[in-house]
Amino acid sequence: MPETVYRAQQYRLRAGSPMPTQQTGRFVLHTFMAEMNDIDVIACTSTLPGSEDFRGQGGSMMSANFSRLNIKGGDVFNGKIVYAPEYIDEDVIV
């Protein structure tokens, strides 16, 4: 089975805790930039990332999750890799 890789982005708004205003029942949320992570969704791979591929070991991966497929003879996996975030202005996200 050939390996198939799908590339996507994940966004997360960075914000502090909601703060109450003087008006009863109203809150304001202070935001500061957003995180954008590249994500690879990988189907039918026979190779898994090594420790050296992760941020703490000099690589650029934040996390990786893989599951073995129940295929005869097989070391075949499906999984997802999340790369280190890039901090962007939240106005860029439309």
C-alpha cells in the first residue's frame, strides 16, 4: 500500500481569562496572537518518527499518534503528526 500524506493547518486563539467589566454580567476577553500548527495525516505508512524528530531532541514535531492497521503481515500504520506552532496575528485567520 502506498503512503498517503494529507497536509492541513490547525489554529488556536491565544487568550487570557475572561475579565468582568463594570456592567453586570459582561466580560471582556483579551487575546494575543494565534498559534498555527501544520498537521500531517498519514495513511498506510510503514515508518514511524523517531525521538530525534521531536522538539525536545532537535526536531520540529510537537506530537505524533499512530495506530497499527490490522493487515496480514503488517507493520502498516495510520497516524497524525503535529508540528511546532508558528505565532501569527489573529486577524490573518478569516
